[in-house]
Amino acid sequence: MNNFWIILFHTFTNKLKTKSFIITTAIMVGIIFILGNLTNIINFFNKEEDVNKIAVIEETGNYYDLYKQNIEEVNDDIQLVLFEGTVDEAIKAVKDGKFEGVIHVTANEDQLPAATYKAMTVADSTLATELESGLQQVKTMLAAKQANLTEAQMNKIYEPVQFEKIPLQKNAKTEEELNQARGLVYALLFIIYIAVLMYSSMIAMEVATEKSSRVMEILISSVSPITQMFAKIFGIALLGLTQFIVLIAAGYVAIRRNLQGLEDGFFSYMGFGETSIETLIYAVVFFMLGYLLYATLAAFLGSLVSRIEDVQQLISPMTFLVIIGFMIAMFGLGEPESTFITITSFIPFFTPMIMFLRVGMLSIPFWEIALSIGLLVTTIIILAVFGARVYRGGVLMYGKSSSFKDIKKALQLTKKE
């Protein structure tokens, strides 16, 4: 047991001090602060930009004043200017840089506004959408006037229909609870997905690195393979926990500095405060089991590789499993009760994400959760026992390794010892 802790902390401290880990963590913290200050950054650059001046050619003379009022009440960055001239002259003014674009407003057969917008490019979809929306309001008001509708009647027409959703199943989540759960599940699915991909690959790289330096031959003679394998797994897990604490702290600071009204703290803002303790416990359980599953798989696959360059090639099927599970879970956010989601939630390689999705969004029988966890734990144990045998023989294999046929060779070397 003493050897376990020695290898665990050796793995943790070595990786913690590497330049790649420090630089990666610093970059991720920087990204978090940039995202947290994104609104301020955009506003800073927008201050340097001129107001979007749009030339308006309006043939009927009935729409401009109302159109200008609707646009400028909503957006101060758009300035409509009535252009006294032809369309060709307005286009020339746009090409000379005097206007951002020109909008030619005409009347259709019902004497309602229609328009053509011309600019050097139409890549700025936001500007075009706002111009269209403003003209749509003019059209609606004029159509209502033609139909002799009062303002009260118009409000009734556009008033949203009252549509209440009430679940009949006992203990089923309400719509509000589902929306909260959906946000939490979405966030945690991303965490599970990123953590499994990042840290499982790190374990495989760590094993391959030690093997390429021939240190493994010394270690394997003094420490049992399963002790060595799980010491590395938990050492990388401790490293990941450290990185997550730093990132969560950075995210908390960024949000607190840039968003007002968060007196109840970050978790209340994210909706975590109203989430049941049971859901949070399951989140931790499935996260840890998912990490152990893929980390164990990555460790013995990494033991088959003699060169670091071959690691990604050999663990690519494992990566595809994680990606497939994540994509299924994304689909399941919209249809968590579908048969396909129910079936895949019992497949151990998909269980950490998909069963957690179901637990977070549905009220499912406890036996289903217990069965999925039991299958997952059983798979981890099988992988650990089988992986330890492969690991013991795999670390003694050298040369190019890029095929799963090497697993058979590793098992044969283990039997010879």
C-alpha cells in the first residue's frame, strides 16, 4: 500500500510541475476571464465604431417617419437617413463609404411596405434582421389600421396563448424543474466529456512515456501491476481535481466581477442551489465511475505502446466511444424518455453520461439506477483485472505497437513470468 501512495504522489507532482500542464491551465483560465468579460470587450471595440448610417429611399412618403421611430427606439447604433436621390445615386454613396447600406421601400398591391436592402456585403445578419424587424412593425401597424383594429384588439392578437404543462405521473418533474435540470445536466455532461477525454489520454501518455524511458522495467519488478496502474489513475485524478478547482475559482471570480445581482453566489446563479442533493450526488457518482472506466481502459492501452507518437492511434476507439456517448446524451436532452435513450443508458461505456441524463431529468425507478451502476462497476472490475494482466505484459513489449493484436502478445508475456 505504501508503494501505491508513492507512485500516486510521484505521478501527481511530476505532472503538476510540467510546463504543458501549467501553460494549459493558464490558457484555460485566460479563456474563462475573456468569456466572463466578453460583453465589456465587445462594448470597448464598439465604442470605436461609427453608427450604422442607412440611406432610405421611400417612394410613397408614408412610411419613413414611422420606420425611423421604430428603428431608433430599439437600437441607437442604427441611424436612418432619408436619401433625396435615385437608387443608383444611393448605391454610389454606399460604395464611397458614406452609408453602410441603402434600403429601398416601396408599396405592394395592398398598399403595405416592401423593401430591398443593398450593401457592400450582407454578412452582418444582425443589422439586416433589425432593419427587417422595424419594417415588419410598420407593416403590422398599417395592416391593423386598414382593418380598423384598435390597439387593444392588436394586443389580444399578439398576446401569447396560455399553455400550461402539468405532469400526471407521480413524482414527475414540473416544466420549471426540467428546465433547471436540463441546464445542470448540460453543464455536467460537458465536464464529464472533457475530463474523460483529457485525463484518460494523459494517463495513456504517462504510461507510454515511462515505458519509452525504460523506467517501467524497474517499477514492474518491485510493484504489482494493478497497484501501479491504479496509482497512476488516481494520481491523474488528483491532478484533474486540482485543475478543476483552479478553473472553477477563476469562473466564480469572472462571473462575480461582471454580473450583478448574484448575492446568493455562483451556484444560485447557475440554478444549482435549487437542484436536489440527490441529483448532485448522482452527478459525482457517475462522474467518478465514468472516469475510472475510461482511465482503466486508457492505462492498459497505453501500456501496449512503446512510442508516444502511437498513443493517440491506439486509444482512438476509446475516444470515439466517449464522443458517441456524448452525442447520444445531447440528443437525449430533448427526448429523455425515448426507448433508445433508455436502452443505451444501460451500456456501461455510455452509462456515465446517459443514465445521469435520465436521473437528472426524469423520475425513474431506483432499480434502474442500481442496475446501471452495478453493470458499470462490474465492467470496471473486469477491465481492472484484465487490464492488470495486459499491463504487466504490455509494459515489457517494445517496438511499434498500433494494433489490438498486441493485447494477445501482452497476455502471453504475462503467463511466461
